[in-house]
Amino acid sequence: MTALFAALDASPAGLAMLAHQGGWDEALLIGGPIIVIAGLLVLAKRRVDAADLGAHSPDSADSEASSQTSD
């Protein structure tokens, strides 16, 4: 086992190979954009739901009716 680490110390390519073997970097390359897109979809859904709720709330209808009668 110490011979393996001695060989890795001797070559920088060996360190790169050891760092690449776990697959964590591939997981980030795939999972990162998926998480970003999912987060953006959640944010967009919240904004649409808030706009829809505001358009159909009784308070907004009362304020529109009172502003039309005052003109």
C-alpha cells in the first residue's frame, strides 16, 4: 500500500487518476445543473401561484371596483 502512495507522489498524473476514480466530479457535473434547474422551476411556480392568488383574491376585486366608481 505504501508503494502505491510512493508511486503517486512521483507522478502528478497518478494523483489526478486517484482524484478522478471516486466519481464525485461526474456526480457534480450531472447533479449540479439538475439542482439548479429544479430550483428555478420551484421559484417560477411560486411566482405564478402568488400572481394567480393575487389576481383572484377578493381584496383585489374590491379595490378595482372602488377605483372604477371613483372615476
